[in-house]
Amino acid sequence: MMKKNFEKIVEAAIDLENTMSGLYVYFSNRFPEDFEFWEQLRIEELNHASLLKTIKNLAKVNLLPEGLVLEDIDDYEQTIKYINDSMNEERIPNRDTAFELAFNIEKSSGELHYQETATKKDPDEITRIFIRLNGMDLDHANRILEYQKSGKSTKSQ
């Protein structure tokens, strides 16, 4: 992947993480009973964006985690458009719809690709550093599903 193209793709990946963060802000305002849950995911998405900015800088010295970003910018752009188009009461009439939307987006190619890199077995050294920096900010899709199934809300805890 050419360096200039890589930078554009990483920028799109950063935009996706920031857009996901915005979606979780929307959910936390719309469904205050789940504020703490959505707020935690929002913070993690911002952390992902920050890590990707670091990766973008590492690219300048040819230190890149293998397979961190998709090679096609279109997947990122389509997901971002879908998220932005979804942030209204008509598209998200209730909590269950919010959980389903968040789960499906977290399973989208851009988010899933990040997850796969962060959980890679036998990674190269730079990927190992990325994994350590990412810490436990993983598996949003399953955490969303578990939280939804639990019937919990942060107000009732």
C-alpha cells in the first residue's frame, strides 16, 4: 500500500472511530439509563482514534502493525455515512434498536479489522506494542450484546 494512500485510509479509520464516539454520545443522551455504558464505549473509541493517530506517525518511519487498517477507504466512508444517517429518533426509536445498530456497526469491516489486529496471535513487535497500548478496549460488539441481554441499565445499578 502506498504511503500516501495509507495515510488517507488511516485518516478514514480515525474518522470512523470518532464517528462511533459521536454515536455513543447520541445514545447516552437519548437513553440516559444507559449513560455509563455508552460513555465507556465512547471513551474507548476516542482511545482507538488516538492510537491510530500514533500509527499514522509511525508510518512515516515505516513502523506499522500488520493488517491494522483495511486497504479500501470506501468501507470506512460507507460506515461513517450509515452512522451519521442513523442518528435520529426515526431510525432509532428505542433502546433495543440502539443496541442492534451499535452491535452491527461494531461488526462492520472497519471496526472488526481493528479488533482482529488487536487480538492477533503471534504478532510482530510493532503489533505487540499496539496490542499493549490498546489494552482491554476490545470486543465492543460482544459487550453490547451482553449488556443488552442482561437487561441492566446504569440507573438501576
